[in-house]
Amino acid sequence: MNEKIKDILERGTEDIIGEKEIKEALQSGEKLRVKLGLDPTGTNIHLGGASQFWRLKAFQDLGHQVVFIIGDFTAKIGDASDKQEMRSNLTDEEISKNMKDYKEQISKILDIEKVEIRYNSEWFNGFDLRKLIPLAMEFTAQQMIQRRNFKERWDQEKPIGLHELLYPLLQGYDSVAINADVEIGGFDQLFNLKAGRKIQRFYKQKPQNIITSKMLYGLDGREMSTSWGNVVNINDEPKEMYGKIMSIHDDLILDYFEFCAFASYEELQKIKEDIAAERLSPRDAKADLAFRIVALYYGKKTAEEAGEYFERVFRKKESPEDVEKVKLEEGEMGIIDLLESCGMVSSRAEAKRLIVQGGVKIDQNIIKEPHAKISVKKGMIVKVGKRRFKEVT
């Protein structure tokens, strides 16, 4: 099998619906419309999400039409597929801010000029309610509630919003709007992807085939999620990206080599055998992994510099000579405000979590009180986690 086709069908794949049809289309040269949707509920694309774009790239390299849907309308609801709490509503301003850099980020992977980029507000702003009711009649409340995360919330008497139950219908209608042949997504989205097939049938379209990916786990061993702050983003600074990858759990090494560094299947087997036989230490495997991933997004020279920096600062315990500077007025400031002013957290919630977990230091002093007041002065070193430093000037 052509290596590109094999990657499309096998690399990091959890499940395929319509595998025979996809394989035949790929081998025949038939041009497919391949859909991926992403709601701008955050500003960054992490490695878990990026693995979907790399699958799209394999399709694109074979001449198929990639359709990337930015869910600027559906983001107002938010996909509840992996959420244990009801999502809060985003404003138009927040959505606009979140998606501002999406094109730049996916350009690191795809030939952006060949991507058909659509916003689902195109068909949902002014959507006729008379169209929604027949779609809703294709599903039952039981089908929605029996989904794993909704069932868990139901059993725990946690709120389930009616708007959350509408989400699969809207994502499914996206497939109708762009006439998708194939949709890809995470395994946790399987219900939504199948809804697309059902709604396409309702509109007399050929139902899309589906490829779902295995979950990529984050720095803390849970599913990689911006909500949990356990992510490696593809636009992280190279040194930060390298350091984050060095901190992953040892049992995730092979998954990252497969999903994020695209090691060949022969390499994966050898890495697995070498680690098991103690010919390769997990630390050295992660150093190789970190180099490959940083090089993928920033080039080999930058990856080498990031590796040297990590060795110098984190293995040999030297202070960073090129710590980034941030200009602040001297005086008293709340610790959360300080972290935000230094650009070291993405939200106040993340700042509070890091502080409570003991992940914030001011001049080597651990700050564990979220309401602490800090006397800001020039030369002060602010450290978040193991890898992020800022010096106040």
C-alpha cells in the first residue's frame, strides 16, 4: 500500500467507518472532500489537535480537497463530547480573538492556499428554525443522554444544558453544507461524526465516511485538553515545547513518536524493543522525540538550540543566560496579575491552579497563595513550572 494511504488509514487510527470505500477512492484517484471542524474555544492548536491536521496533509498530498471548518457559530455552544461540566457561553469578541491565529498555525502543516476554509456562521446565522425541527426528530433524547459523558453527568446529577444536546445536529449539518465525503476527528467525537452521516441521508446526500483518531494524552497523563492546561501547543516557544515533551510520562513515548513525530513503523518497533531491553533510556528517547517535534515546527537548527538550552538549564542546573525580559512598573501587584502581565499564563484560572500546585516561584521562593501580593522590582525572576522564566526589567 502507498505509504501516504497507509498513514491515512493506520497512523494513530482508532476506528474507520467506510474503510473499504475510502481505500478504493484513495487507490482510484477519485478526488474526495475531506472535512475537519474546529471550534475556536481556545487560542492555540495543541499536538493532539495537530495530529488531525497531519492526517489532512496526507490527504492533501494525494490531491484531495481539504475543507477546514472554523466553528465560529458552534463555539457559542461548545462540543460537550469530553466535558464533565456544562460549558460556559463564549462572546463573539472571545471567539474572534481565539481564532485570530488559526490560519497561521495550520500553515505550519498544510498548504493553506489549497485549503477550503469555511466558517459555519455562513449557514447558521439566520438559520431557519423550521429546518432544525425535522433534524431534531431524527434523534431521541435517550440517544443523547446515553452518551458516556452525558450519562456520567446525569448519574452525578450535574447539569446538562439543552443547548448541548443540539451540538451534534449542528456539527452534522456542517457536513451537509460542504458536502463532505470524509470527516476526521477524535474518537470522543464519534457520536457527532455519525450524526453527520444521518443528517446527510436526511438531505439525500451520500453519507460521509469517518476516520477517528486515538486520544493523545497530555503532560499529566490525562487526555490533552486546553481546559486542563496539560497541552503542548504547536506555537509554544521552541525551548518551552522541548521542555514540555521531556516531561511527558514514559508510557506515552511511543504514542508521541507515532502521532506527533511520525516515526516509521519500523522505527517504532525498534524504539519499543530498545527501551524494553534497556538499550535506550526513556530520557534519551524523549530527547530524540523532543528534537524531532521541535524541528518539525521550527527547523533543525532551532531544535538543536532548544536541546542545548534544556541540557544547560535543566540537566546541569545552570541559570538561563537568555531569560526573556518583561518591563513592569515597580510596586505591589497581586501574584495572578503579575503572571498575566508577564504573559506566562493563558487565563486567571490557569494561574490560580499553578499557584495552588506550587508551580510558581518568585526569586526561588514558592508562592502558594493565589491572593499573595508581590513587591515587583527590577531583576526579579518569575518562574512558572519547570521551564518558563521571565526577568522583570
